[in-house]
Amino acid sequence: MSFSVSTLPGGMSADEFLRDYWQKKPLLIRQAFPGFESPLSADELAGLSLEQEVESRIVLEHGATPWELRRGPFAEDDYSSLPQQNWTLLVQAVDQFVPEVAELLAAFRFLPSWRVDDLMISFAAPGGSVGPHFDNYDVFLLQAEGHRRWKIGQMCDSDSPMLEHPDLRILAEFEQTEEWVLAPGDMLYLPPRLAHYGIAEDACMTWSVGFRAPSHAEVLTHFTDFLAQYLGDEQRYSDSDIHRPADPAQIDEQTVERLQQLILDAVQDREALGTWFGRFMTEPRYPELIQSEEIETGLLAGILDDGYGLERNPSARLAWRQEQDSYLMLFASGEHCLLPTRLLPLVQLICNQDYLAAEEMQPWRADVEAMELLEQLLSKGDLLFEANEDDEHE
Ligand code: SIN
Ligand code: CO
């Protein structure tokens, strides 16, 4: 069973896209989603921005400052005081709150799912924009409603001049190379660090699928923090091979060599690296939305007997890795567990499907470790019992 997709929305082969465009150059896909209709209206998006647990912001051009940032959660009154033009509401991780929005992510299974960060949705009044900027991650920008003019510019880096602004990253210089107007269903892929500038032609909505890419600094600091937990205090810099120094004040090359060896020995542990990475990449954006709860013995079996399935918590992040042929590691929202290799087909279902039907779980019912795994994920809150109308299982 294949869980990935071989073509991009719009029909380009995934192989061609990955070879020629991914992390390399932009790609405009006209009618990637022909006849696309947003399952979420602008009013509903604004409604989400009133919620406490939802991360949202409004960027207003020519507000209190040339570029003003307002942070959510907002109140209804905040909207009545906005002008007719030149503002954008941006709501993060809408995929975690609206299942119909999360469905779009299935179209991106030509990439590892643990690379996906979130699906942000913006609504802009005519003229609205967040200014010319660059992001450090890849993004697919789907035009969901209305029209947006996208200008793309130069490749940037941390030395690119920025406007002085306490909160917004706006480029001081924008060297335009191309410009397109996107209509509903069109999608633009942008590689990291490419300057872009989107301006709403009319009231418009844009869906952005953003990706996670840890910085080298994060990889180094977080991995070494992870390793350090397993190092004893008695493991110290040692120099039993030392010779009498010519000058006691000198730090000589042998000293640096010993230190380098100490570091290389520690970071060479590939198994630890794989474990750390799986945990790190599955860390949830909003851990508070993954609530642990006690699962009574027999509850899972009873639910499956009644024909109800299990749902993935939309805030949970899941991935797996096989350690040679010996065992399987499941990563679930920043934690990991070791499993026997025979559970791989179940782990793949759990990681790749938003919903696990009772019938799909049937072959695993007699496997104690499989059932324990499901129970563990339910008690951690990564999986949820299928919601049912009369709430009899709550
Ligand atoms: C927007 O949707 O207005 C901004 C998206 C982006 O430029 O990354
Ligand atoms: Co951007």
C-alpha cells in the first residue's frame, strides 16, 4: 500500500518537481485545484481569530505606523474599526481547527509529512499585503478566493537589509523579477529565502502550506542537549596522555584534538540522532491541544466492537523510523516508543491516516502489543475516539 502521491496538484510528476523546483526555484501552477472553493468563509476565518487558542495577527498598512502589527485573539469590534482597504488577517494552523481545511494536506504527500508545519490562511482587504519579505522555509500559496498579485524578487539571507520594525520582517529593497496575478485554484510554490510580495487585487483569501526546517543552530543545540542527558557527570575532559607543557599557559593542539574527539565520539551515534530528530520534528505546535486521559481497560475493544473508529488528534504529529531490521520506532508528538517490526503496517496506518476505521483495526485486535500501542496513543491524546452524536463514550 502506498501512502504517497506521485503527482502534484495540477499534474506535474512529483519526481520532476523535486528534481527541478523543490528548494530551488518558484513554480506557478495555474488551476492546481480547478474550481477550488474554500470550505471556510472570510467571516469564519475572522471567527477563528476570536478564539483564545488560535494564533492570529492583522497587518495594517498606513495604520498607526507605516506597517502596523496587531496580535490576536481579536474581538468583533476590532473588525468594525478596520478600514475598507490595505489590511490582512493571518490565522496560523487552521488545519488543526477545521478538518475540511486539513484535507488539503493530503495533496502534499509527495513530500515527507513531518516536513509540513501548518496551513496558514490569510484574508486580505483590497490592497492588503504583509509587505515584501522572505521566509526561511518553503511555501505553497494557494489562491482560495479573489485575486492576489504576487511579485517575486531576489534571493535573500540574514544580511539582506530590512526596514526597522520591532515585529515585522519587511525587506528594505525588493528587486522584482516576475509578477503574476493568481485566481482561485492557482498555486505558487516558493523556495526558502526568495523575496516575495503579495498584494490583494480584491478581497482575497490565500492558503499557505508552510514547511518545517530546523536551522543548523537548532540541530546542533537540540541534539547535543538530547545527548547530554545521557552523559554522566563523571565523564570529563581527560588527558592521561599529557606531557609536561613547555609553557603552562598554552592551550596546545593536542588539547583541541582531545576535545574534538570527545565531540565526534558523542555525535557519531546515528541511532541517537535518528531518535532525537523524530522527536524534534514531531513536537507539536500547540502541546496544550493534546490532552492525556486515562483509558479504562476494555474501552478500546468495546468502541471497536460497536463499529466506531479512531481519529488522529489534528494537533498531533506522527512519524516512524526503522532501526536497521531490528525494531521500529514510532514518534508521536515529541515522544518515541520502540515497537516490534511486525507492527509496521499498523504504524503506517496510524501515521498516514486521519481516521482509523474499526474494520481496519480488526486484524490487530488479537495482537496484544498492537492494542497496547493504540491504548497508549489514546491515553496520550494523539488518537481520539471517534466522536459520535450521542457522546455515549465520552
Ligand atoms: C499572505 O498570505 O498574505 C502572506 C503569505 C506569505 O507571504 O508567506
Ligand atoms: Co511569505
